[in-house]
Amino acid sequence: MNSQPSSSALNGLRLLTDETRWKIIQSLRDSDRQVSELVTTLGLAQNLVSYHLHVLRQAGLVRAHRSDADGRVVYYSLDLAAMAALLTGIGDELALPGTRPLELPAVKVAFLCRANSARSQIAEAWLRVLSDGQVQAMSAGTHPQAVHPLAITVMAEVGIPIDQQVSKSITMIIDQRPDLIVTVCDIAREECPVWPEAARHIHWSVADPVAIQGTADQRHAAFVAAREELRERVRGLLALLPRWFGGGASHDT
């Protein structure tokens, strides 16, 4: 039996055991953030944060996305698929058993974007399906428009119909009192009103597929990319909900 650890497993462990990088990873696990927000949240010097972000980006664990609201601003996000692959490799090296299925809290999650036509609609559908209906998913927009035909198309391609979903204004879901607000576009993050009733507000800086200009294939590919990124992010969210809200929380309907 080969008892020598693989170089990838060792390199992954070295990468994760740095205290500053681990703090950055934990912070980005909850929400996408700007460098200035990481500096404030973690109480670290900007040059230190920037250096370790560079290391994590070089390793493929962190992604950067220039804000749709302000091109001078960059949001950093944790690549959940890359992180999962790294940890799976370490687990395989140690022959660790898998985790047990999650018990999800009965919470209400609202996805917000500007038009409520693509990203937030896709995220709403993914959460409803991946939680088996245990989590109440909803979406709305600051300036709602009709659900985009390509959003309907790409979700139908994975067997999830959203043609009956409708765009809504934020004012239409206020009475639902969501426990968690997830802004999925940078413009909505700036325009979103403060919801004091919500227990938590996080941000996902997801590129706008509607903004892509090009051939029909290129536009379709942009919507597929958004669909897959949001699938990954919603799966990650399901792992966080029990930590944030407990395993058996009940909320007024």
C-alpha cells in the first residue's frame, strides 16, 4: 500500500492552513466581498489581504468579478466547486466517509436583482428544487421586467420549468418577511432597501447574462453559465442555512 501523500493533497493543506487565508475563505464563504470589506471585516491590512487573495486566485479557489454597478469595483467570491474538489482530494487521500444529508431549517429566502428577469428567477427555482421544497424561495426586482425567454429555455434544459414564474417588485414580497436576502446582481445591491426584519443579507456577484451581446449561441452560453454558477451557489447556500438558522427553525407564514 502506498503511504506517500499526493503532492496536490499536501499543497492543498498548506494553502488552507495559513490563518489569514483561512479567514478570507471563511468570509467569502458567507458572501462575495470587495477588498475594502474584507479589510474591515477581518481587521487586516489591505496589502496583506490583497496578497493572500492573489495566492487564492492563483490556486483557483477565489474568483474576481468586476461590478456591473461600478466598473472600478471588484467583488471576490469563493469558487465552491474548486474548494469542494480540493477537499474531496484531501478526503480521498485519507479515505474519509461522506457527510450525512442536511436537515434544512424552514426559512424564507428572497433573491433580488434589478429586473427579476433572469438570475434571481433561476436562483429561486434552484433553491426550490434542491431543497425539495423545504426552503421557501422567492424573488423580486428593484425594476422588474418580464422573465427572459432564455432563462426559461436553459432551466427547461435541466428539467426545471419556470415559465409560470412571474417578475415582481420588491414591494410585493415585503409582507413575506424573508429571513435571508440574497442580492444576485451588483446594481440591486446598491439599490436594495434596508430590510431590518431580515436576519441576514448576503451578496452574490453574478455576471448578467442579459447584458451579453453576440450570436444566439453566445447568448445561450451566457445563460447556461449563469444557470450553472447559481446551481453551485445554491448548493453551497443549503450547507450554510443550518449553521445560520438552526436545523428545525419554524417561522410564521
